[in-house]
Amino acid sequence: MQGQEDKVFRLKKALYLLKQELCSWYNRIDASLLDSGFDKCDGEPTLYIKESDNKLLIIVLYVYDFIFTGSNDLIIDDFKEVMKSEFEITDLRLLIYFWA
């Protein structure tokens, strides 16, 4: 606002809504992955593994993103198509660098 550049907004409720939104997103993707046959790792609740016909797909959730890898390109492409049909996603291609 012009003339009030020295003032700061205090956003208590916005932070709560973001936290609530993240929880809702996590519950939705968790249910989707479990319904798709993934097993959730007991020691790491954001790690999912699906093994079938000697094919392996591993997914790690991180905030609003997920990183995945698999034993072959076909299982990865199939997973991408399933995710695109349920969620609005952006495919950033191969992971070059990851820092947590």
C-alpha cells in the first residue's frame, strides 16, 4: 500500500492453513500410493516401495515433491501416467542434485 511501506503484515492464519494443506495433500497421496499397491516403509513414513514381477519402484515424498526411481523405464513411465491422471504434476526429468 502506498504510503505504508514501513508496515509489516502479520500472517498467523496463513501459516496454519499451509500446514493444514500439507497434511491434506500427504493424506491424499498416501492413500493413492497404498491403493496402487505400494508398501510404506515402517522406519521412514515418506518412503514407499512397490515390487512386482521382479520390477522395483521406490518413491520418497518431500514436502510437496516426490522423487522416484525404478528398475526399468517402463515402470517409471507407467507411474508418471498414473500420477498425471490423479495430480497436477511437473516432470523435472532426471535428478541431478538433491540436498535435504
